[in-house]
Amino acid sequence: MSAALLSALIAITDTSSAAVVGTDIPVLTISPDRPRFADSTQTVPPGHAQIELGVRADFDDAPAFTAPSILVRVGVTDFIEARVSTPDLQLTLPSGGDPVLGVSDMVLGVKIAGSVGHVFSVSAVPYLLFPTGSPETSSGIVEGGAGLNFQVVPFDDFSIGWNVIGAFVASNTLDKRLLSMAAGLSFGYAFTESFGAFAESYVQYQDGGKGQPSVAGGLTFLPTPRVQIDLSGGSGLTDEAESPYAIVGVAALF
């Protein structure tokens, strides 16, 4: 190889390396759906997968524990993701009775998201629930529903979110499907890039029943931009609403 050709190859290599080093590669930051009542208004980046899981404890006359609450999200495009919630194990400890162990149903869905700048964002999450669980916890039929999630960021560290969820679910006593609705409002604040908190209120309603209002709040921590650890809790505000509960979880973007 001539000295001139070798010098030209070295020059090309040096130029390419400089271009790679000088390129600003965006740092991916996780945006989990957990632990809030509403899903987030962000999708997983295309070509990436995100796993979210947690453990929930309900403190009632019959304490119950639910785990691992695994949600797998896979980015398809810049604004669409596919998602699956795997069956949970649900352990109930009745007072004076034997423990009851059940398996919940599996949920498949997609999320479609969009935004207007960095101020307003929205997502839609249609889903189908398949009766893969045990008789104690399964609905026994295929159910479907959808959620709409909205978020406004008036300031860099403060966000306001609200959502509406609708589904047709099986009735335990009637031979028909019932309309189940829920809506929530949440406020989030980021103390630092890694540490944040949220407070929220939501109402759940099923056709023929009473509204079930609840309040909740929690803390989130990002040890790395792609990992979140969360701790939260809440309680219903009426006898018909859910019992006090606590949740701990983690999410990771791959």
C-alpha cells in the first residue's frame, strides 16, 4: 500500500471517529405507567422494551396481597406501543379461615400517544382482558375497555394529569355485562431529576352501584435514567370504596 493511500485512509478514519464522538446521542429516560391510577401519556421508544412490576398489600378485614403485577411494554413506532399484563397471584387471608390463592386474568392492549410540544400530551389505551385466571378471580369471559389519559405541564417541575376509563365487565349476579367507569385527577412534582412525588384522587363506578372515591399519593426515584423505583399508598373514602393499601414497585427500560 502506498504511503499516500495509507495517509488518506487514516484521515478518513479520524474524520469518522470525530463525527461519532461529536454526535449528541439522546439519553432515553423511562416514563412508566406505574404507580399512578392513570397510565402515562408517553409510549416506549421504538425498538425498546419496558418491564414494570410491583407488590400490592390491601389492609382489610381479610388482608390481601397481589404480585408481581408485571406489565411488559414494547415500542412499535414513535407513538404506538404493544403491551401485555401477565396474570397476578392474589393471596387473601380471611379472618378465621384458610388462605385463598387465586390467579388473575391476562390483559393485552396497545397505547397510542401524541403531544403538542412539551406542554400537552394525550394517550389512548384500548385493551382486551382474557379469562386465563382461576375461578376465584377470573371474570370467565373476554372483556374489553379503553382509557384516555391527558397531561399538562405548565411548569418544568409540575404536571397535572387526568384520565377516564370505560369497560364492559361481567356481573357476578346478573347474566349480563355491566358498564364500569373510572376517572381521576393527579398532580406531580419533580424535586430533582431523580426524585419526584404525586398526589391523586379518583372515582370508580359500576352500573347499578355507588361511586367509590379514593385518594392516593407516592414517591418515585430514578437511580438511573432507565430505572424507576416507586412507593405509594391510598385508601377509599367510603365504605363501598377500596380498603387502605400500599404498593412498592420498579420499572426498567431496555
